[in-house]
Amino acid sequence: MLDVHDVTVAYHRKPVIWNIDLTLEEPRLVGIVGPNGAGKSTLLKAILGLVPLASGTVTFYGRPLSEQRKLIGYVPQRESVDWDFPVSVLDAVLMGTYGRLGWFRRPGANERAWARECLDRVGLADLERRQIGQLSGGQQQRVFLARALAQRAEIYFMDEPMAGVDAATESIIFDLLRSLRNEGKAVFVVHHDLRTVPRYFDHVVLMNMRLIASGPTGEVFTADRLQTTYGGRLAILEAAGEAVRSRSTGHDQL
Amino acid sequence: MISYNTLIVLIGTSLLGASSGLIGAYAVLRQRSLTGDALAHAALPGLCIAFLIVGQRSLPAMLFGAFLSGIAGIGVISGLRHWTRIKEDAAIGIVLSVFFGAGVVLSRLIQNRSDVGSKAGLESYILGKTAGMIAQDVYFIGGLSLGCLVIILLLYKEFQLVAFDPAFARVQGWPAFLIDLLMMTLIAVAVVIGLPAVGVVLMAALLIIPGAAARFWTERLGRMLLLSAAFGLSIGILGTFLSARYSMMPAGPLIVVVGTVFFLVSLLFAPRRGMIARSMQERRFRRQLGVRRLLQVFYEFIEPTLPDSTVVAYEDLFSRTFRTERELNSLLKALEADCLIEETERRRYRLTAEGLRRAAVEVRDQRLWDLLLREHPEHAVEIAHFDTDHFSKSLPASIVNQLENELKERGIYPQVLLGGRGED
């Protein structure tokens, strides 16, 4: 489905990610994991053509991005837009249909119905008339998700969709991702919470500027590979993890 | 009555106002307001140079010169930002003043030349002058304005998408950079055709004020654009009319004065986003909070003696609420008006049955909230947003149930709500 070959990205001639090779053959829920500054978002943007490649190629089903845009869904980081922008929740989701509409055509009744369906899937059906700034952080994240659904994509790319959302939204999001995978779609998710990785993803990409490993979660998400990815930082993370685990048992029962 | 000349000028300025209002709304949303101002100032030298080249007063040629030097100004701003360490605001400041200064010097040089000076009328481009417009000028300005309007109507969806989320637009395959460039070009056109009427110094006002004012009245882009165009149109017409009436006054400042009135009215009186509406919401919210807090204090004071006595003395309430007497009196009046308390004798108050139930609910919510913050802070994110909502409506029922059971186990669940009196 996706073939990333030897991709390097540089900002001001300073490489941020090096020689990344990545292939995905079948629908998977893929977690992209690594420390802060590892270039996870940059990798996503490189695949999507949002940052220029210093070298390498990206192909979708064997063809370049420019021919396959309709197959791609995108959920950017929530902070990347101005939420005071004067559009309603439904308007924002409708933007997902613009790619297929093409120049000059306005969204009509079909697009509206479809956008409502997408809103319903993320549990926001009754908020469609709200201005987007009047939503909570978790709801805004779900609007972005619904907009990506409205793209009718085959491969989804999501940049930290779980950042700063409440536990309820997080579980709604992951139920949705799982059902997308079951419908035969691939989903790439930049993820920062190591604790939930094994529970959520069936495929993991570990990276720290270069690719550490990519494969099924069971094979790749191992202690020594994490050690390679995080280096000395993992010790601190482990300590914090212990502390959290000792009291999060109550939370899991909720 | 209105003369033919005035009518021509009015039509010109109304089209001009409408298109700057419409395009300016995008400038405001795209946070390009200052760029528009720099563009207007940077247009002056081009205007003068075009006059020197053509050798006579020709509006299309001069405006084309203005357009080119305005664009050059924008180019210098983005060049300074990209290739040096100068920040955008400094770059805008530099370009704005340097280009404008050069423009003023050029216009003086031309003015002082005995052969062409009198024909140029370049001074009027600094503060604007509508009276001198002739029909041909108006056709030219009107034609360009109409062109801008048509493009904005056609590309409504594309402009909306790129203004809101350019990265998402690019992923969908839209040439976001080109669309953005077109938007910037339209802004430049709107600025340039406004120059003869409004002048370089104040043109930014006609670009920005209608959009900024329109944003107060609506939460929808389409309506904001319509309103902004309507504001721009009215500001243009009224300003021109006043300028024609008091012919010694340049049009630019009068147009800005009219615009200021529109803006101030929006700022103050717009429903929801206006300042008055906001401060009323704020007051209502604080008062609601005060009432709820007072009910809690009431309940906690009588809790040990329930169900026998529900009477509290004024002094006890006063010592626990940390409010001035005036505030407390007004809150008590509000509670009395809602039949939640009654004054049994002088300065002694009793909760009514309904008041007791409401107070118990408030106390329960407060305790649930405390418990949630202490035990499950990860859920707090979602609730903090719904400041006026009742606690139990903003969380999944399973969590509320669990928290309630915890309160009951600790024996701090309000007793009144346990006695089969029913919940809210």
C-alpha cells in the first residue's frame, strides 16, 4: 500500500530524518513512536508532500503521491489551525469532500449527508451547527477526524490525534481507528504515549531521526529496541511508568 | 439633488467599498491586515514613477505602477523575513516607511516641476479625493472591483479551505500556494483601486475595518463576507457623500471616521461577541456561581443539624461567604425571589424544600468534582470547558456512578438526596 524509500528531510541543510525505508503491504493500525524531536511529524509531512524531500521516493500502490491524492486522509495537529475561524462544525467536515469535488463546484446535498454520517461516527452529530471554537479540545480533535473520514480515503495519516484529549475521546478515537482497519484501510498514527502502544497498534514504527525498526508490534515493541530508540531517556520514562502503573489500575476499571 | 458627477462617484466608491470589504475580510482572517497597510504605503512611489513615464495623468497607468510597487513592497517584506533575521513586524515597518517616504519625495519633485506639476494632482493620492473622479476613472475602478467580486464568488470554497488550513488543502492536492498568491493579488488590487478615493495613508482602514466589524456579528464565513461587503459599501458611500458635502475635506479621513462608527457599534453592541453582551454574560455567570456557592455554604452550615433545623443566621452566612454585605444581600434576594429560601424572622433564613434539594445537589456536585480532580484528573480536561454546565451532565454515567458510590462509602454524600426525595 505504501512504500517509503530512502527518505531524507533537511531543514536549512540540517537533516531532520535520515534514510527512512518503510513499507506496508496490508491494512494495519500503525503507531509511529519515538522521543520528542525524533522527526515523527516530519516523516508524516514528508510522506504527504508537505515538506520537500532532500532525497528518496514515496509511492502509494506503486504510484507517486500526485496521482493518488484521493486515497489519502489527513488529520493534522490540532494546534495547526485558528479555531476562531468562522465556520461551523459541519462546514469544517465538509472540507474533507473538497478534494473530490474539484474546482468551483460547491458541496451539495450528497456531500452534506455524507459529512453528517462522518460526524455521527465520531459522536458529534448533535453539534454540527456549533462554531468550531466553541468545542472542547477532544471534540475539536474529533472534528478533524470526521473531516478525514469525509475524504473517503484508503490510507490515513494522523499527527498526534490523542494529544491533550480526555480519556473518553481517546477511546472513541481508537474504536474508530480499529474499525477503519477492519474495513481494509491503513492508518498511520504519530503517538507519544508508550503505555498504550501495545494495546492500540498492530504495527509499530520506532524512529529517532533514523528508522530503528518497523514491524508487527509483538516483534518490534521490545525492551531493547525501545532502549535503542530512547537511549538514556527511557530510564526516566520507566520510572514514571512504574509510578503511573501502580495507581492506574483503578482508572482501567472505569 | 445629486448631480450626475456625484452619482458617478458614489457608484464608484460603493463598488470600491464592497470589494475592499469582501477581500479585506479574507485579509483579516488570514492575519494579513498589516501586510495590506504596507502594501498601500508601498504603492505611492510606483504611482509617481508611472506618472513620470507616461507623462500625463492616466489612472490605469498610475494604478498599474502602484500595483507593481505595492507587490515589490510585499516581496521585500517576505525577502527580509526569509533571508535575514529580521522579524515580520520589523520588516513591515521598514517597508511601509521607506517606500512611503520615497513616494512622498518623488511626488514633491514632480509637483515642483513647472511643466507637469499642476496636472499631476499627486497630493490627493496621499489622503484621497473623490471629487475629482471622472466617469472613465469610475468605469475602470468599478470594472476591477467587479472582477474581484466574481473571482471571490467563484473561488469561495477554495479560499475558505486555504485560509483555514493550507496544509490540509495541499494534502488534497490543491495548489495552496497559488490560491494564496491569488488571494494576496486580490488584496493588492483592492488596495490599489482604493487609492484615488481613500489615499495611501488610510486605505488599510477601508480594507480591514469592514471585515473586523463583520466578525462581531456572525460565526459563519459566508455571512461574514456578505456583511463585510455591505459594511464596506455603506462606509464608502457615506464617506464620499460627506466629503462631497464638505468639499474642503479629503475623502480618506471621512471614510475612516464613518468606518470607525461602524466598528465601534459592532464592538459594543453585537450580540454574543460584542463587549456589552460579553460583560453581561460574564455578570450572569458570576452571579450564577455566587448563588450556587451560597447554596453550598447554606447546606454545609445546616448539615450537622439536619433534618431538624434548616435555619441560618445572616451573620453566619456573612462570615463564611467572604463577600461584601451588598453582594450577599443581593444574592439572598435572588434566592428569595426563586423561592429557595425564606426569611423566617429578621436576618434569619430558612431553606425551603426546593431550596434544600437544590443546595444538596450543589454540595453533591462540588464533592464529586473535588473527588474527580483528586482521583481521576485525566477526565478533568473535558469538563473544565463546560463552566456553566452541571457536573453530572458532562461525564459518562458510569464514572458519575462510581464517584457517587465513593462519596456514599465515605459518608459525605448529601443525606437529603438519599432519603428518597429524588434527584435532579
